[in-house]
Amino acid sequence: QVHLQESGPGLVKPWETLSLTCTVSNASMRSQYWSWFRQPAGKGLEWLGRIYSTGNTNYNASIKSRVVMSVDKSKNQFSLELRSVIAADTAVYYCARGVFWSAGVHFDNWGQGILVIVSS
Amino acid sequence: DIHLTQSPSFLSASVGDRVTITCRASQDISKYLAWYQQRPGKAPKLLIYGASTLQNGVPSRFSGSGSETEFTLTIGGLQPEDFATYYCQQFNSYPLFGGGTKVEIK
């Protein structure tokens, strides 16, 4: 059973950098597609970006100027950095594995989520 | 950008009811649609992909249909554990979700 687990600080000060890591178990990161999502309390899901095992990335245009994703295949981990956070970045952050189906992508395995609060 | 509109946003139903949720896309997305269930405090769980293919391990009371711009998720006989929020998701240039449908106990 593939398992994903988010880790990182639960509290970040405004204008600082949010840093999260997702550790993947029971699956190879090679030839796979890995994504980050977030969900503010009581709201819907927002895709933040994706990184391939090659290190190639694509980001949501709404945060593209503030985000960096990276992958460390040797540790079976991938990471999210979101700079200059504000209160509106407060949310539960999820990592997930993307699976290609024909020309589409869906997400078959998710981490449990980690609440990140932006506050001084 | 392609947008997804789910309806209804909220529905109240009883155990054993048959429930249908609709997801409409603003443009033709062929069959590139997935459905997820999210229970309170939990991560989303993939139910269906390719509009109608049931993910491994998902009960057969869940079914999906549709193509192009109109899609449905049907739960044939609600069980207590099915009371949750359901999201559709499409992939065009990037993954995008519908606004969600919350299914509550009547």
C-alpha cells in the first residue's frame, strides 16, 4: 500500500517561507508525478503544482512567483516551499501521487494532510 | 480555463437512498474526469476516474457516467459512511476541482 506523509511546521509567520516535505513509502518515485494541494477551512481543493521524478515542475499560476518544488529520490521525498506567506495561505496542505490515464491525470494516493497556520 | 460546476452544492438524504450528483464542464473534456470523496478531517479519496472506471477497492454502489461536458456520480443505496463531501476533478492544462457537494443525513 502506497503511503504519503506530510511533515513540517504547523505555524509560520507572515512574510516568511512555508516549507513542507512529503515522504513516500512503498512506492518508487521514479517515473511518477507528485503534487501538492491545499484546502482552507470550509473551502474546496486547490492544486498548487506538480513535480516529476526528473525534477521537472509545473505550478499553479496563482502562486507561481512564490513557489518552488523539489524532489529527492534517494530519500523518497518531495518538498514544497512557499515564500512570503500571508494569512490567506493558512490551510491544510496535502501531498498526493498523480496517475496518468490516457491524456488525463487523477490522484490515487494522498497524505493525511497537515494544517499550516500563518500568524505572528 | 475550463471550469467545473457541481450541483447540488448540498443535499440531504437518508440511508438507503439513491443519490445523483452532477458535474458540468465549461468545455468538452472528453472522459477526463475523476470523482473523490472527502470525509471531515480526512484527505480526499479517489472513487472514479476516466468518468466511469471504479478505483480498486471502492464499493460497487458508486458509479460514474458521462462525457464531454456533463457527468454524474451515483451512489446506489447510501450507507452511513457515505455521508461526506464529493468533488469532481478534471485535468486540462492543470488539475481543477469542482466546488463540492456535501451529502448530509436527513
